[in-house]
Amino acid sequence: MSEKKNTGKKAVIAVIVIALIVVIIALVAVISGKSKKGGSKSATEAGTEAMRSGQFDIDYAKQVTKLADYSGIAITVSNDYEINDTAKQKYLTNVLQSYGADAYKQVTDRDTVADGDYVKVDYTGYKDGKAFDGGSATDVMLDVTNNSQVGGSSFIDGFTKPLIGAKVGDKVKGDVTFPEDYGNDDLNGQTVTFEYTVKGIYSADPVALADMTDEQVNTVFGKAGVTTNAQLTTQIEKDLKQQLYSAEVDKIKSYMIENSTVEIPDEYLQARLNEYIASFTKENVKDGQTLKKYLKSNYNMTVDQATEKWKENLTDQIKTEFIFGLIAEKENIKMDDDAFNSYVDYIVSASNGQFSKASEVYKYFGSGHKDEGKTYLKNQYLVNKAIDTVTEKANVTFEDGSAAPDTSSGSADAE
């Protein structure tokens, strides 16, 4: 079917909020996994007893049997991460879309949709005269020529065809047929009717950063603390620099994993996997639905397939923690309590109300155990500081051979 419109406003303007939203996503992907020292039992003492990962005592030096040279790593990143006017414009367009604001110039000299137009619509899908789940969206910008959402994925054949010749304010209908292998038993091979309300016609020319007035900026981004064009321009530059930094970190992580030798205790990996599966099930599988049905319906995967993917991702995550945990020890990186408390406070502020205080964060990341969660986050903080240290020493170039700008003000918190 068509891609659903996400109507939530994303806090993409505040750099630190962006970074910590991403760290929450990254940590949720390995939620409750704790790569740390000071646990009550060693990996070899675990036996077959079911343990939380927070109960293991991990010795980084023992688990990382070969540590790659991390001084002055040479990495190459895509020229897509260059910070120039084209990149700034593309980023602005994405930000405006995420805020639900008009990212393209509105056509005002005519009111009839033509080939090549972008069109803002509300739509609802009907099967046998009844609206079906997942078939409705509001304020969606469609590329009628390419039968797709602007900046998004393609629709089923013929989805945007009824819009050609429609006028602003019109309601038009059209029938489309889902593929036999669409992946939804209720819609496979079925013909349905979509009704569209045409709300505006737009050109393919994006709203230019230089053309945005302070009033327009304040209207869209004022709640995020960005009220002028100058502030918006500065913030976009910072965000692009953060994206470049994140790309550098990804390269450095991959390099260190590929060139180091890391042993992960089987029991520890299994504990992390068990915790992730339990957390994933609790957060996603609702209303008596089984994990099997949820994965099939949403990802077209079996439990075994999903488990193997999760295990693969966790393995890389744990290797990263062990490697950079050891580097933190070697570089004598110490805990800064004030900075750590700020780190946790930002997780609270970026959680969209999920957390109201630090203790809830600790409990969440400790699988219900605050002390374990706090220890995990402290270790994660040190790991991120070690990643910062290695990244600052790296020799970074773009694919065209030009030197990348300094990103030392970036933060591995974004990982």
C-alpha cells in the first residue's frame, strides 16, 4: 500500500536532542544489555543459570584478545556528507517535511493538477465500502508523475492517476488493485477504492533557505527555539556536521571490529538476546497477539529469522562496547559526574514523556534494576567518550580525496 504519513513533529532542530534521540534508539536496540565491570558473577561462573546481563563481570582486556591500532585511523566517507549549499537545502527540505510544513513552493497561478506536479492530499482507502486499517493519511505530498510520496517510497500501480485534472478542493476517487504478494492477507490481490481530497498544488522547486523569512522560521520552528533565518542556518550547519561525525564513527567502529579480535561469552550474548526479545515483545506485541504473528504481519519474518538478525546486531554492539571500553581504560578516561548527569537529563528530555526522572531511565536500561541500569549507562558514557577520542585522532577524507572538516565538537552520544 502507500506509505503512511507520520504526523508527529520531530525535534530535528536541537542537535543535542537529535543525538540523544538516536542514542535512545541505539540503546533500545540492545536494551538492558550491560557491558560492564563489577557484576556479581563472572561469565565463567554463569553456568546454565538464567542471568541478567547486568550480573556478568566483563573484563575487557580478557575479552579483547587483539586490539587494533586506533591512533590516526585513516577513513573515507561519502561526498554526500560534504557541508555545502546543496546539502543545506536538502536538509532544510527534509526538516520542513518532518515538521509537516510546506517544503516545496506552492503553485498559485492555476488550480488544476497537471503532470509533473506535487499535490498535497488527504486520502482514505475503502474495501467493500468500508475504510480499512492503514489506508488513510492526511497532508501527504504526492509526486503524481512518479506515483510516489515526495521523498518517500512508491505506491501501488495507479495510485496517483486519479489526481491528474483534479482541482484544488475537489474530492476524487480511483480504484487500484493490490499485488497478489502484497503481504497482507486482507489486501492481497484485492481491488479497493481510494478517495482523495486535493488540498494544494506544488512545484518540484523546494522552499529555499535564503527565502525563508524570520516570521516563517518562527512559525515552523519557534517551539524548538529557532526563531530567525540566521539561527536556522547555523543550526542546519551544526546538524550536518553531526551527521558527518556520525558517519565517521560508523567507519571507525567497523574498522575496529574488523581489525580487532573479540570473544563474547556465549552466556552473556544469550542474556543480552533474551533481554532484547523480552523488551521487544513487551513494547510491540499487544492485544493478545503473538510475537510470531507480529513479526509476520509487520516484517514478513519468522521468529527464527528475526532472532538471527537481532543476534547479529547485538554481536556487533557488544564488540563495540568491549573494544572501546578497553580503550577507555587504556586512555585513562574518567567519569565526569556532572557531564554524566547532563547526559541522563537529556535522555529524559528527549524521551517525549517516556521518562520523567533519572531513576526511571536507570530502571528502563537496567531491565527493572536501577543500579544495573545506572552502571550500564555510565559504561556507555565512557565507551562514547573513547569513541570521541579515537575519532578526534582519525584522518578523514571524502571520496574525492578532499579533507573532511573538523568534527571534534561532535559526540558519540549519537551512536
